[in-house]
Amino acid sequence: DMGFEPQIRRIVEQEGMPAPPERQTMLFSATFPPNIQRLASDFLRDYIFLTVGRVGSASADVTQALEYVEDNDKLEHLMKFLLTIEDGLILIFVETKRSCDFIEDVLCERGFPACSIHGDKGQREREDSLKSFKSGNTPVMVATDVASRGLDIPNVTQVVNYDLPSNIDDYVHRIGRTGRAGNTGNALSFVNERNGGVARELYESLEE
């Protein structure tokens, strides 16, 4: 996802920025796919590439679990799972904006205080949802991938991939919302035959 590329370029190329030979430039990313490599090559010359752990892998501070759940059973399975969580903030990732709104509504109807964030929300709505989530007033937030990049929310103890993303990089970014800054976290992903190759790749990665 290169959604922040224009902003990054604007910062680096803004008037008054020291010339490359006169500054130190560092880029940080949880993953380093080809599109990010190309961006780095535009800004850096003869750069040193440092990795912590295996490139593209999730933090060891996050306990990951996969459960086979058919699409029609996901909602009830989620409700039962939420009953087992005693405290902390829970971030649930879904595939579509419609699912995001629907699951938020069902959670609230079932007595789980919830909010949501996705691309059709206005800036004020997103800010209100994030504020409510961070404060714990609504300890459950349902999100599309718009929320999986760049968020730093303390006390997220559980990430749920209600819908598995289409690639491992997105998976790493999603579950990276928990287990931050030396804290531990948990990530649960619902998988089924519809997930195909990414599920197999994820199983193999977790077995290493």
C-alpha cells in the first residue's frame, strides 16, 4: 500500500530541506516489498539495510492463532470469542466497508460497545471513533485496512482477522497493531478454503 507516498515525497522534497549530502535519511517499515524498495531508492544512495528478525515476519511478542471458520459461522464465532476477553482493546479487521458497518451494528445490539473506521468515514468520524476506542469507551473497533497502517494505539491486546487479508505483508501490518513497544499481544485469524494460498503461506510461516 503506497497510500502515503505523496505525503512522504512532499516532506522529503519540501523547500528548506537540506540537500541529501547534508542530511541523514532513515526509513522504517514493518515490511520491505518491491514498491517500498523503489521508494527508498529514490531518496537514498548506497543505503545500509538493517533488519530485526526475519523480513516480513510478525513480532515475536504477538501470539498468533488460526481457526478454521466457514463464512456463515464467523459472526457467531466472533461473539463467543469476545465473551472470553476480559480487558484491553480489541481491533477487528474486515474486508469491506459494508461488513465493517454491519458488524459494528451487530456488536452494539449484542451489548459489545463498538465503533468502526473505514474509508467512507469522514475525518471527524474517524477521529471520534479513534478517540472513543483509545479511551476505552468503546473497547472494540471494527476496521478495514485503512486503519492497519500507521496507527499507534496503546493497550490493543487483541487483533482479530475476521476476514484474512490477501497477502502476508498486509497480515503483518494488521497484527502489528498489538504487541507494540515491548508489550505482548494476541492475534486470531479466521481462515477457510476461500483464503487459498495466503492461508497456506501463513501456516508455513507460523510453523517455522
